[in-house]
Amino acid sequence: WGIEGDWDYSTMKGSVSCVGGTATCTTKNDWLATARARLGYAGWNNWLPYITGGAAYGDIKATNTAASSAHKSELGWTAGLGVEYAMYQNWTVKVEYLYVDLGKFTCGTACGGTPSDHVGLTANIVRAGINYRF
């Protein structure tokens, strides 16, 4: 088992028509960070399959072309699984899947025109990495 943390640049974005079709509402995420525990099985030569889970933290921005914008950094959770392969003494490569849920926040008119509107972010992420262990 182990602890892992990361910070990633993100280009996740989605848009829909809003305010009766007179505007476009966009939700965007510019960065995402996670702090996770990993639990794996190292009994297959150089292969390490693992499960992972923990906290996720990221910025959510809501924009409405007919009004304004709102953003908030949200704390949420993440869980997933992956496999890591030891290539050399200190070098490994990995591929993993993460599900991220940053929850929701009320963003008022920036989300669609009524003060009680809210926006949230969930994502399915597949990523690869190269690690060097000190």
C-alpha cells in the first residue's frame, strides 16, 4: 500500500443552451488535484495491479454568456484502479482509471438565470504515467 498525490492541468469543458435558448452556459475545470491511498498486489513479477481512492480538489467555473460567471474550488472524492509495471530498478510505468466527483455549488445567474441554479463536476479519467522512485 502507499499514498499518492498529484496535480493536473485540465481542459474539461461542457456547454448547453440556457436562459430559454438565448445564452450558452459553460462549465469548465482548469485544474484537478488528488490525494489517494493505493492498495495493490505485487506478487506477479514486475506487475502491480491496485485500487485507489481518496480526496479530489479542483476549480469549477460556470459561465453564462447572457450574465456573468462564478467559480469555486471544490473538495470531493475519487476512486479507481490501475496497473503499474517496474521497468528498471527505480523506474515504473502505469495506466489508471479514476472516477472524480467534486460535488455541486450554487452559482446563481451565472448558471442559467435563477438564483438557485447550481453546477457540479463528475469525470471519468484514464491516464498514463512514468514514475521515478527515490
